Amino acid sequence: MSANATTTSMSTNELRDFYLRYVELANKREFDRMADFAHDEVIMNGTPVKMADMVAEFYRHVDAVPDLHWEIQELVVEGDRVAARLIDTGTPVKEWNGLTPTGKSVRFAETAFYEIQDGKFKNMWYLMDTDTVRQQLAA
């Protein structure tokens, strides 16, 4: 934990359930509930981001890939940290992350790490395998 972070009072099981609910929120498109999961400002891949902008990014993803689905493959919780390996699937219908849709569906890995402060996401890091998406759309 970083020196200036607040210790969370959530147990390992509570953090696991918290993350499962977060992914469920994403899959149900209930982005208006994001305030239950994230601070007003989060640090996303090292950059401060307002929660409203994070929500807008989710909407951008599902606008381009309406059937985008996140499936947790592995979930590790330790202290105030959550790490997840997900498989994301969907069929892009609009340009997405600089890639032109071709009518083909994609399946790719996403790795995400989170730091929880005061019961909500404060620091978030994620990496999507866009090379695999590019190859699948071109195939």
C-alpha cells in the first residue's frame, strides 16, 4: 500500500464481492451506479480521471461494441488490492480503439489492477490486448 493511502476496512471476501458487483454493473450497463464503486476522481493508468469521464468511457466502449461482455477468469485480492484477468468478447459495430469494425466478433484478454481506498476504487490500471483484436478483425 502506498504511504498516503487509507487502509480499507473491507475484508478479502467483501473486496471479492465488491469486484464481482462492479463487473456485473458493467455487463448490465448500469454505469449510473459507478459512484458506488469509484471515487469522484480516480487515477487511471497514472492519470487523474473524473468519475464522469470514466463513465463516458464505458459508454463509448459499449456504443462501439454493444454486446461487449467482461468475464472474470482469475481474481486475486490481497490487502486493499484487486487483480483480475478477464476475457472480453463482443462484435464491434463502430470504430473502436482506432480499429475499424468488420462484422467479426472478437475475444481478447484484459488485465486489471485496482487499489481500494475508503471502500471505492482510487487507483486503476488496465491493459487490453488490442493486437489480438486487430488480428481477429482482419482475419
